[in-house]
Amino acid sequence: MKNPDQLRHILKTISWRIIGTIDTMMISYLITNSISIGMAIGGFEVFTKMLLYYLHERVWFKYVSLGRHGRDENPVGPKNKMLKSRAIEKQNASHSHNPTNIVAQPYSLNLQDRIKKNGHLPKVFWMTGLSGSGKSTLANAFQNLLFTEGYQVYVLDGDNVRGGLNKDLDFSDSGRVENIRRISEVAKLYADAGFIVITAFISPFQTDREHARNIIGSDHFCEVFVDAPIELCEKRDVKGLYKKARAGEISNFTGITSSFERPNSADIILNTSIEDIETSVNKLMKFVNSTNRTV
């Protein structure tokens, strides 16, 4: 039965006629004092009245609007109400996020004012590499040195961001793409505030890193490949993530069950399998001193 309301009407008809037929049989028996006559009348009546009742119910449902004000053309059950609610929310969201309704608000302070006050240009050092390659360790050491030297600096770390801003995202490919998109937008805001931003994200896909560069702007973007072989990363695995991934306890783990696309042309390459922290940080600082200080 394709229409659930039609099935409901049929079942309602049958159940009600069983009650009605029993009542007719009892009345016929009381009048005629004959069980056979009562059963015959009841049997004949059940077919005729079932048909009439069903037709009456369908006509009433289809053509009589009494008591149906505010209802949709089709009956709305809990599931349909939920779907309709979601559709409305999606429609409202599309209107509220329509770019044509957004107008950038100009402020009297601009980036050049912040650069003049800070004494340095903004920059986003986008660190990419496998888990355990040393991104967070280097980001922390680099931040400390910049801060000591008087730079406005902030670190955006993968685990920290996923605990707040991006806690609603999973580690599927689509989740990773959205994670990087949001971080790119945040990094762009920090750069617009005149900061040097250091990001520490696996960011395994080349297209996503290129998208980040496009969002932030090539002038402010520096791709840093923290390179280390996976064997070394597993030895450094203090969180035990690689072990869990190989045991099947973690899905979509980069380097094990999800791919990592090595940068084609990183601005800086830090090989942490042969370089210590000080050497790598000095490379980063050399880049800053040669390109990022204002006169």
C-alpha cells in the first residue's frame, strides 16, 4: 500500500465493522430468536457497510476541510514535520548567509597602522607534516623566540582548535577540508590584525593548503613543510595514536589509513630527522629577518 493514510482507513473500516456486525447479529437474534438468521443478516450487512464506510471516509478526508485548518495538503507525521523544519532552517540559513546581504564595515584603523605600530609585517607560517613530525614543538619554540624579540605572534594548533572552534568536525576528508578552511579564515583575521601567525596542522591535502594560501593571500602566506619519515614519527608517538590507528581503533589516520600529500614547493623545509629544534627555529627566524621586518 503506497499511501499510509489509505491503509489506515481500511484498517479502521474493518475494525469498526467487526464491532458493528456483532451488534447487528445480537439485535437480529433478539428480534427473531434465531441464531442462524442473526448471523445471515450480520454477514450480509458487513460487506455492504464496509464498502459504504470506506467510501464515506475517503470522500470526507479528501473533500471536507472541517478540522484541518493549518494542515499541509498531505498529512504531516513527526518525520515529515522534522524534514519540513530542516528544509525551512536550510532555506533561512541560505537567506541569512547570502553574500549579497553582507557589507564590509570600514574602520579608521587599518593594517598599515598596525604594521607601523608593531614594527613588522604580518605573516602566516603554515606548518604541515605528519603527526609526530614536530610541528607543535617547533611552533612553540618559534613563538617564544618571536615574542622575546618583540613580535606580535600567536599559534593556532590543530588539537587546540579542534577542542573549541572546530569540535563539531570529524576526521573524514570533508571534515578535514572544513577544518582547514575555518583555520585559514581565522589566520587571515590575525594577519589583518598585524600578527605573525604560526599554524600547526597536518593539513594533508595539497588542494587545501593552496586554498589556505588563496584565503590568506600569497603575500602573507609561508608554507613550512616539517618533514620526518613515518617510522620516526611513530617512535615519537607519545600519544599512542599510530598504535591505535594500526590496531584499527582510529579511522582516517594520516599516514596509515589516510594519505598525506607532500608539498610540491614549500617555502621552507625543516627536516626534523636530522635537524634539532634550534637549527629549525633559526631557519624560520632567518626567513623572518630577511623578509618580515619593516624599516
